[in-house]
Amino acid sequence: MALKPVVLALSRSGEATAHRVAKVLNAQVHGREGRVDTADAFFANALDHARDLFAAGIPVVGVCASGILIRAVAPLLADKTSEPPVISVSDDGAVVVPLLGGHRGANKIASQISQELGAVAAVTTAGDVALGVALDAPPVGWRLVNRKDAKGAMVALLSGGGADVSGDAPWLADLPQGDAVRLSATYNRQADLGEAHLQFAPQRLTLGVGCARNCPPDELAALVHGVLQEADVAPEAIHSVNTITLKADEPAIIELARNLDAPLCLFDAATLDAETPRLANPSDVVFAEVGTHGVSEAAALAQAGPDGTLFVAKRKSANATCALVISPEPLVELAGRARGRLSVVGIGPGQAAWRTPEVSQLVAEAEELVGYGLYIDLLGPLAVGKERSDFPLGGEEDRCRYALEQAGKGKNVALVCSGDAGIYAMAALVFELLDRGPDQMGVTDAARRIEVVCSPGVSALQGAAARAGAPLGHDFCAISLSDLLTPREDIVKRLNAAAVGDFVIAFYNPVSMRRRTLLAEAREILLQHRPADTPVMLASSLGRPEEHIRYRRLDQLEVDEVDMLTVVLIGSSHSKLAQLGEGPRMYTPRGYARKIDGDLAQ
């Protein structure tokens, strides 16, 4: 989905301009703490915050010096085809400079701002300056079929050549005329595409599909591509792939939409059945099965709206159907609803620097955030302005069920966890609920059809190990000491096994207000198998301002200095605590010394 820009206000001298820009773009203002009086959200460090937004794919408009934004995003620059726009605006609003992503929206944003503020837009991309158009960035409703050839075509035009434009494309009308480059504006396939011939396909075609459960993807793809070839339609002219909500999770349809690079749109049976008078092939059999007299024709028509007409009536194979509908003009809106997605994300211990760019992007794309309120709060400005549903500790199943059902309505939902979502967090419960049968308090069929994405985060054991040095340098395990969900006897069994195996151990949930004895019991079990001076690390509130790191001997580990926000790392019999450089470092040798000794002996 296209993400709204965020406007950064770094000082009071540019604060008023930032709010004017935000009004133009219908965007939020994020302000520097202590430097700005009014904002939708505040941040502590401008470079870190701009970098975090950029990594999440969010367009950044900074009311500040261009150099600040350049220094912020420079370490992340890698692929200009995927990087979001970055624009700087002078404090007085007189100059607007698109720094990055000119053909990915920056020039357009700069133009919007400059028109409303009466500013100068310092656009420097050659096509926009010399020709007033960027061939690799057609307007909404159009797609460039052979994008890789756009650069060569633009060079030819900038070298003084002209363009021979065929088809109805008003946005190309002002190009200089000539025969250096052919530009075809048509949905029909073109055979001789290259740097001397670009094709711009108007997205006038909607594709409707249906299929039997577990239809082979190759079968549906072959049917669709056969129809497109027969109708002489370029795949890039397809505006969307459309079907009934019952097929939201059909692998063949999902793969088809992905391969066509077209959005998948879903319609309920009632909406599709309302199209029955326009169907060429209404079927009572289909109605009896799914509640509508047609799927492929009806879905394509529903997306196109009242002006759409059947272009190719229903075609079918053994397990699939498809139909094409054509509209008089390129389509720029989407009807129906999306499949729905639940992103189960781990935000690390809390600080933005330890949050992965993928997690930040999934959070930025989400319409709704679900989670324990503290974890959502830790997202800071990234969560501002989003719908959020806070759940208390202890409401884990309600939290996961709610997130799944919201995604089942077609929403993009992020379930926010601390650390890594798959390590003592919500990911396992999400899949457990999806796996339960209807009689086992599972979730609705709609929730079962969503896309579920799991994104890794920095786990507490990784954060603690990094602060210590390298205590996880050899074999290790993690054990939760909470007996709320795991029988106490199972925990004791695992403690004994880990002790005998001489693993480095990370203890999660070591104590609570009412549970104080298992950590002491674990200490006594471990002392039976490893030295009393085995190093222990206690890491509390990792990655937060109140972070507290300390080291103990195993025989001196006291329960009273541990709380629920503390990760306890117990070394193996080989782990060491050494005074190195600025302070103590805990590490567990991998065995390289023995390897070196062996090599020397040979």
C-alpha cells in the first residue's frame, strides 16, 4: 500500500512551515523534542528518526537543511527503484528540494508543496526539467510494459530526438514530435518493444477468476494467459484480479495475482449476485454452491463498475474459470476488499535501533496495531495516528483471536510483540488458533483465509548476549521459568537435562510477584553440574533508558535482584568472565584453541 508522508519539524523556525506542508499532504507532523512546541508525535534524535521512517518505506519531508536528511538515510541507500521519496523544505517554505525518489513520488510531492506554498521546487531529474514528463513514472491507471528500456528512450529524447506517440495518452501530448522513439498507448500486445519503442498500457481490463479448491496454479495461469493472448491484451493492462471471498486463500489465485503484479480484490456472494443481469453465463449450479450465479464474470464486472462491459465471457478449464471486462477509461480506484493480512512482528527490546527495517515497514503499512499497550507505546512515533487495540497482560488468546478476526475483515493488522514474536510470544498462539477445529474454539473461516506474515526481531537473549560479549558462542538453550502454562514438573525436567548437557541457559520469565522459588531451584540444580564461580549475567530493561547490566557467580545468584523484566544468562562450565577493555566481558569459547593446538601439533 502507498504510505502517507511524514513531515519532520526540527526547530521552531520551521514549525509553522511544517504544519502548512502537512496540511497540503494530509500528513502528520513529527517534531524534535524540546525544539518544537506542537506536533502529532515527538522524537529524540532527528537522524535516527528519519532513518527509521526511511527504512520503513515512509516518504520523508523534512523542514530542515538537506544535509541532515542526506546524512540520515545515506547508510541505507541501495536500490533507487524501491527507496521512498525524501524531500527537504527550507524553514521559510521558499524552496522545496526532492532529494531521493524523484520518479517514485518525490517530484510530485515537491510540486504539490510548491504550488500551495508559492515555493520554488528545485527538481533536477532530467526528464522532468527538459520534457515535463518522466517516462518511467506514468500516471495512476497506466503501466509501462518495458520499464527497463525507459532510460535509453529518455536519453534519445534528451539528445534532441522526438517521439511518435500513438494512442490516447494526453499526458504524453506535449513531448516534441519526431521518430527517435515510438510511444504506444494501448492495451494490445506490441511485438517490437525496446529502447526505440515503449508501450504504456492503460489499465482498463479487470480479470475475474474462480477455481476448484486446490486447483493447480499452472492450470489457472495457463487459462488466463491463453485468454489474454487470444484477446491480444498485454498483462500489464490488467488492473486487478477479482474473485469471491471464499477464495481468499486459494494458492492458485494468490500466485496468479502475484505473477501479474496486480492487486487481489474480493467480493462477497451478495455483491457478486447483484451482477447477475449482466452475466453472459449465469449458473444455478454455481448459485447453489457459493450463493451467486457467477464468480469470474461477476467479479470482473463488480470491480469495473456500471461502465464496464464483458470483453471475454467466461472461459473454463477442468478446474478454473476466468473472464475479462473492459472499461472506457483507465481505472484508478479499487473496489471490493483486500485478502487481509496479519503481520506478527517482534519489535526487539524496545529501542528503534534494534527494530528491523522489515518490522518497521510492516508496522507502517498496518491499518491497526494490536498488542499489550506498553509494546505499542514502545513504537513511539511509528504508532501515532494508527488505530490501536490494547490488551492487558494475561489476555494473550483474546489478543491473538481479535487480531486474526480483524484481518479476516480484509484489514492489514500488525500484532505487536516484544523481542522476537516467535520466541515465547504470540506467533505460536496465532498458528494454534488457526489450527484448531470449529469445535475447539478456533477462529472463523474468514480469519483462516488471511495472509499471515511473521517477521523476526531481536530477542532478549540476543540483546543480553550482545551487551555481555559472546556468552552464546557455543551451544545454548532457553527455558521459561513460568509455570502458568507449563507444568512445573516439565520445567524441572528441562532444567536437569540442560544442566547435564552443560548448555549455556537463558532464563525467560525468571520470577513474578507470586512465583519466586523456581529460579532458586534452578540455581541449585545447576550447581550440581557446574562450578560455583560459573558466570551469570542479569540484564534488566534491555535497550531502554533504565537498562541495568550486572554479573554474579552462580552460587551468589539472589532471587530478590531479579524481576520479570530481567533476562538471566547462566554460563556453561566453559564460559568465562574476563576484564577486557572497558569492563567485564562474558564469553563461551567455541573450541578454536583446541583446533589451533591440534594444527600446531601436526
